[in-house]
Amino acid sequence: MAGSLQQKRAQTKGARWQNPEMLWPFNHFRKPRLPPRGTIEAIYGMIVTQAREPLFYRDLGVSDTVNGRFDLLILHLWMVLRRMRPMDGGEGLAQALFDRFCADMDANLREMGVGDLAVPKRMQAFGEAFYGRAAAYDRALDLALDLAPAEGAEALAQALCKNILNGTQIENARRLAAYAGAAIVELAAQDDAALLAASWRFPLADSLPDSLPDSWPVREAAQP
């Protein structure tokens, strides 16, 4: 009964990523927004910089390719979006940040020489990749928050192994999950003003343990 209830709660929480209309910016019927450009640019710049941290590629086995960098970008974007959404006005901020990500992906495709007719299809693939990964990461984190931190941490490691490490290197995936847990706790510890001022930093990846701890501290990151 408890397992069924936890599964139902995880499915309900994860469902917020399953409808592309919620965040997908290429909806011609949606009213345009005026995002706070300075805030969004600063936060997105931090995400991109952290996703390019050499240690992930050198020591954790992430492929130093377009796909590997994209998957790390999604991981860091997901963590920040999750922290933003409960904030006052967080839905709009999260939307603006996601729009900035999409604009960056669109610009990268065009710089790579992808033609105008092919760009929408490639962008749709990017969107599907984001929603699928975010839903998997949310399910794992929600499990960790629902009285099963060890199981949730392992579920996140398995999801990261599948999506970022091509289904191999589970020990590196556990180290990456430990890093993600520390980053989520760090984000949760910041007040909204610090988050918006981009005066926080992601944790140093080289200072984390080599494997998942027995008790994952992610419970501190619970969102209302």
C-alpha cells in the first residue's frame, strides 16, 4: 500500500514535465513574455560554465562531445528549474530560463549549419530529450524525498548512467548523483534573493565522495 502511494505521488510530481505546452517556447498562440534578461543571462551563464567543467569529462567518464555536453547542460538546467518553480514568480522565471536554453540550442544548430527547414525537427528532439530526462530525474528525487533516500539516490544514479554515460560506468554515475545531490542541497539553502542575484555557486565536483553516501542529504531540498 505504501509502495503504491509513493509510486502514485512520484507519477503525479513527474507529470509536470510530461506536457510540452507547459514550458515549450515555440507555441505561436502563447503571449510573449518580457524576461528579466540580466538575471536570466547570469544564471544561464553559470549553468553553461558548470556543465563545461573539465572534471566531468576527465574523471567521471562523460563523453566530451556535443551529446555529452548537452546532457550535462540538461542536468544542471533541471536542478535550477526545480529550485526556481516554488519561488514567488518562479513559474515565469523558470519559463524565461528555459526559453534562454531553447534560444541557445537554436543558435547552436544554425552555427553548425543546420538548415532552416531542419531546425524545428531538431529542436523538437531537444525538447523531448529534456522532458524525458527531467521526468526521470524528478521521479528519482521525489523517491528520495518520500522516505527512501538511499533508493532515490540509486534511482538517480541509474537515470544518469542511462542518459549521460550510455548505460555504463555505474560507479561514475553514482559519483555524479552524489554531486547532483550536493548541488540540489546547495540550491535549496540559498534564499530567493541570492538565487536571483546569481551570487551562489555550484559545488566543486572534485570535492565530492567517490560513491553515494548511506544517507543522502537530499531530503533538505524538499520543495513545497
